[in-house]
Amino acid sequence: MLQKTKGIALHYHKYSESSVIAKIFTKEFGLQSFMINGVRQKKAKSKLGLLRPLSFLNLEIYKKSKTGIKRIKEISISKVLERIHYDINKSLLAVFIAEVLLKTLLEEEKEEPIFCYIETLVSKLEKMDKVQNTFPLVFLINLSAYLGFYPSKENSELSFYDLQNGCFSKKAFAHSHFISGKDLQNFKTILFREKKNISQENRKKILLIILDYYKLHHHELKNLKSHNVIEQLRQ
């Protein structure tokens, strides 16, 4: 059965001398794996450009089974992203976002709210003249809302933040997953979108805190290229 859907390219890897397996986040069917034949041949290598991270796609796919690798009948760009694919900062962010999605989305699980969020986010990123150096941190915090564990903002005057339970706290309890002091202030800057400068060193610390927060809530994000993103967004 042929089905039409919108898609967002995330990643691909070589399968044979002429083919690839592509991971594409689809609006109708969630994260899917597709066999795409012939794209590594000399005459067709330009088609690999369709699979750059966060490319917006129109797809017509063969949907014979619920699981396994699918095949694509037609694939085309639905919206050209010139600035994201040719600006080093934005292209690194595209890789970062795609990596995070690959590690958080469940294959074959429809996630239309997340799809719409990413679609809007990418469109905004494409239009931005200057990308804030806190963009990766804000993205992770916002994505956690769609994954079901957005940090509570209540009682923000308290001196600790309990990462395990996702809330502010008067004091640290039995476990060790609390932040306070300068780390808490920087975390609140991201959480509340405050217009404050955070140094590169402190951004890295907050990134590690947010990654720990994800891990505590069953979404471990290993081996991300986040250090490259942070390095590129120093200014």
C-alpha cells in the first residue's frame, strides 16, 4: 500500500555500493528506517543531499508492514533550507538536533506533536540571523515537555533543584541529584529564558546537568557531538 507523508531527515548510513539506510522522522508514522537504492551511484549522488540532517521531505512510501525497513517510491524536498545547510553553526545544530531525536524517538511510534515542534523549530532556525549560544540547552529543555518530563517551575525561590523529581526543593535529600548555587542560577536562566550571558564553561556544565536530567528520566543521550556545538557557539 502506498502512503504519502511529510518527513524530516535525521541520518543515513551506507548499506551497499549504491544504497543507504535512512532514518527519517515522518509525521504520520513516526521514526522509520528506509532502504533507498541507487543514491550512491555517480549519476545519483546529488540525491544524498535530500538526506542532510533536518531536510524537509515529501515522501511516498510502501507501507506493507508495521515494522522493519520500508521502501520509498518517491522522495523530494518540500522546503529548501539554504541557511541551515550552508552555515557552519546552523549545520552543527542540525546534527545535534537530529542526534537527540534519534536517541529519544521510538521507532514506529507516531509522535505528531514532536514532529510539529521540530518543524516549527527548524523553520525558525532557518530564519535566524544570529543563533543564541544557549540554543542547544533551550532545545533540550523544551523537548523534555514533549517527552513527558519538563522541569517544574514552581517554588523557584527555593535553594535546590531536585533533578530526579524535576522540582525545586528546600534542601537535598537522600539521593545526590541536586543542583544549587551558581549551577542552579544558570539552570534557571535557561528554564525561564532569562536574558543573561552564560560563559562557555558554565554552558558546558549546564549541558551535563541537562543530560543527567534526561538520563534520570529514561532518555540517556550518549556520545552526542554536543561539544562541537558548544565550541562553535562561543560568541
